[in-house]
Amino acid sequence: MNSLTTYEDNLAYSKSLRFGTQAFIGGKFVNSLSGKTFETVSPISGKVIASVAETDKEDVDLAVAAARKAFDTGVWRNMAPARRKAIMLKWADLMEKNARELALLDVLDMGKPIKDALTIDLPGSVNCYRWYAEAIDKIYDEICPSDPGRMVLVMREPLGVVACVVPWNFPMMMTSWKVAPALITGNSIILKPAEQSPLSAIRIAELAAEAGIPEGVFNVLPGYGPTTGQALGRHPDVDCIAFTGSTEVGKLFMKYSAESNMKAVNLECGGKSPHIIMSDAPDVNAAATAAAWAVFFNQGQACNAGTRLLVEASVKDQVLEKIVSIGQSITVGDPLDPASQMGAVVDDTQMNRILGYIDDGKAAGAKIVLGGERRREESGGFYIAPTVFDGVDNGMRIAQEEIFGPVMSTISFKDTDEAIRIANDTVYGLYAAVWTKDINKAFKVVRGVRAGAVNVNTYSGGDITTPFGGFKQSGQGRDKSLHAMEKYTALKASCIVLS
């Protein structure tokens, strides 16, 4: 990956970027049929970056027709696995070659620090495409242990047209988690990026064509959720929706499926993840450091952020002291500056939403021990200080609702049973962690907490080989790992009678 450069270099390079602004349908960049555009605004400064094609139902119809044609002709799904692998690997190579440009597009669009975009998001995304490319020719079908007079085959076949609807918090990475496994299993893809962050998606479409992905196999539709997103959800010729975003919108996609063609719906939705620190944690300071960055990383805009800190009463003061110290030392700055550790939240709507939750927490009686205010207002951008509440009751809104910002709620507990009870007292079940030396306590929490991942003595456990997804209203289906391929395929059985 490209090495980090100075703020001045990044600023100059960002000003020289050419922004793709059109939809990508059937292998061609096109304007929306209506000719309408929408403005994408940089949270760094509050200024308009570009005007992007605003697609709608008619554009969805065109993209679905192109994707269906590509699927039905078999130009991709019937291509030899080795050839598909080579194209996917070339696509990944092109992303790596253009890493700095892609990273800066996401920085400008959603405000994450350039250091994170270039050292975490881009390498993770490229690795995702490569990992799934290498899996193309390593997944076998099955033969059932049936009667000797019969040969029963069980095959996995692609679903058809898959619409990937991704969020703005990790534009490149969330795209890779959906698109890579859906493509390698032979599907045609329609990608709808979030309206707040469409620029990198448009650029990777250009790289897809350069890599040799056939026309119609990969399409990109910038647009709004209530129009483009809903049209994809209701379209009778879309076979699957793969969505990451809020639980509220996830439920809408389930409704759209029921009201149209019962398309498969795979959801990775909200979270209010408990980060549990026991008094016998192997290193309380290490646990506190992990807890801080589990909330402040990416400005708290992560579905698995550990926003509920559950800490045993006897070590609460020590843990909070360390977290506050870390929060005070964090540089909230221009995302183009490699020295910035936190950047801007995605837009003014999100900033005001977060500040509203902070006000609500104070009104409910929780105590702010760090932050709670807007930062860098003079820049015109949307920055919020790392914020920590103490004295939070798990029934408060700040403990129950997904804030999606750098806001931590601290809740005390007395023993393991109470920690598990509080951890499960939420509609979500995406992620959790526990810090303890006692293997019995650890397994009790792992077994007892209803979440898709429960880590021990770490928060950010797992790589591309580890399935990611949730229980309850955090969704269904899994991203990452070989398990992700299951949601983009259907089982077909074939019984052959032998003479």
C-alpha cells in the first residue's frame, strides 16, 4: 500500500482528483435517466465535493435488466473458475495500485482519518477480494451417502441478481464484504453505495471494467435509500438483497421482499455492544485502552462499537481514569492530516443526532466525565469530541439506542451473572467482549451473551476468516469467511438412478 504522506501532500493530491459522478450500468458510465443529480458534501469542511447521478426506479430497471442478461447468458457464472479468479485478482491488484486515490475518496466523502483509510480499510478490502478469489476453485459440491443404486449430488448454485446496499462508515470495506463472495459464487451484482459516500464505489466500477469483469456483471447505482434502495428491494427480478445499515431500514427490506418476490434478504444491522471488564482482567490498563478505541475508532461510526462499557464496580474508577486519559490525548483533526486520530462524523444530520443523544444522557442523570461537545466548528466540518458517560442505567436511551458516534456509556456490575443479564438487555446482539483471567468466567460469558461474536481478552478479534454478523435485531446471515458464500447460493439436489 502507498505510504502515508504529509497533510500538505494529501491536500494537494485531493484537489487534483478526478471524481467519477455517473452510474455504471451494463459496463458503461451513464447519467441518470431523469438527469437529476445530488450533491455529495465533505464532512471535513461542509463543502460540496461533486454532483453525482441520482438514480431512481427507472435506472434500477435498466441495471437489473443488464445484470439479469449477464447472468442468464452465463458470461460470468459459466466462466472457468481459474479465469474468474484471475480477473478478481487483477481487480484487487488495481485497487492496491490506486490505494491512495481510493483512500482519499473515502476520506473526503465520510471524514475518516487518512491513516485509517490507508492502513486499515484499503488493505482489508484488497485482502478480502484476494481471499475470496482464491476460494473460487477450492469449494466442492457434495455426494450424499445414498442407496448404492443412486447417485445423489448436492450442488450450490448462484442466486442470480444480487443487490448489495452498503453504508457510509466503511465504504470500501463493506462493499468488499458483500461484493467479493457474491461475485465469486457466480452472481451478477448491483451495488448501491450510501448517498453520503458514493465516490469510491464509482471508481472501483471503472477498475472492475479494466480488470475484465464482463458487462452487466457489476453495476453501481448512486442514489437515495427511499428511492433507489426501495426500488431494488421491491424489484421482482432481484433475487437477493445484501444490506448493512440500520435495523430500521433492514426491517423495510424484509417488508419489501414479502411484498414482491420473496427475495432472499441478508442483514447486518445495528448494535449496542457490551464490552465487559472484570476485576480479574489480565491487564486492566490494556482492557481500558481496548475499550476506548472500541468506541472512538472511526468516530464511533461502527455497528460493532463497544458503546456499553460494563465494568466491575471494584475497578471502575481505574478503568475510567485510563479511558479519560486516552480520550484527552486523542487528536481530533483534519482527516487529511496523518497525525489525526479521529476525524469528522459523516454529515451535519449525524452530528446533530449524536449531540442530541448527549443532551438526552445528561437530562436523564448520567454524568459526562469526558467530552460531550462539538469540535473544530470553525472548519465548517462536523467534529465531535470523544465522550464518556458514567453513572448510566441500562434503561437509558444512551444505553439502549444505537448512537453511531464516539459516545461511551459506563455501567457497573457486581458479578458475572449480572454482567450477562445487562449485556443481553438490549434488542441487539452483534458483538461483545469480556476481559478476565478466569477461563470459567470467560466461557460463561461466551455461552451466556447472545451475540454473533463474543471475544475474550481482546475486542477486535478475527480477520477475513471469521464470520461477522448478529443475533436478534442485529440481523441475519454472515459476512466474511466461507460462510458468507452460503447466503449468495442455493442448494440444488439431483438424484441419478443407476442401471
